Amino acid sequence: MTTFDEREHAYEAKFVHDAELEFLAQAYRNKQIGFWAAALMGMTAEEAVRYAKDIIAVDLQTAGHEDVVAKLKKDLGELRPEDRIRERMAEFLAAGREKARSGELKTML
């Protein structure tokens, strides 16, 4: 294998690794935003787990997170404005990225 091939392989491996970490971080964000919204809506623990799983599934349907924002806006109604939903999602994503980098998420999800 040439040096160029080795570099190319290393870049590809890093790209895959980074994509996996981002996927884990986004799944963490969706799970946490689901629990947050469930608490605002007064759901039981069992309902909250089901709702968080629904949020994760919604995000997997189309690219981007706008589908999650739309579902949360619809479900929360007047409980929280869209800008607050987006703030919380950004906070959970930042936390998810940190946890993914530290390896903590491999066992959490």
C-alpha cells in the first residue's frame, strides 16, 4: 500500500468515525428533547420513554431536524415557543457531542 493509499484510508476511516459520533450525538439530543417535552406535558415515565423513542424515529424519517421541531411545536402547543425548543435541542446536541467524543454514548443508547 502506498503512502497516498494509507492517507486516503485514514481520511475515510476518520470520516466514518466522525459520522458515527454525530449520529450518536443526534440520537442523544432527540432522546433528551423527548424526555424534556414529555415532562412538560406531564407524561408518566413509561409514556416518556415511548415519546422519546417516537422523537428518535421522527428524526430518522427525513434529513435534518426540522421534522423534530415541527412535531415538538405541534405536541407542546403553547407550553414552549419554537425558539426555546431550538435552544434546548442545541444544548442537548452539544452535550451529546461531548458524550460521544468521550465514548460515554456507546453504552447509553
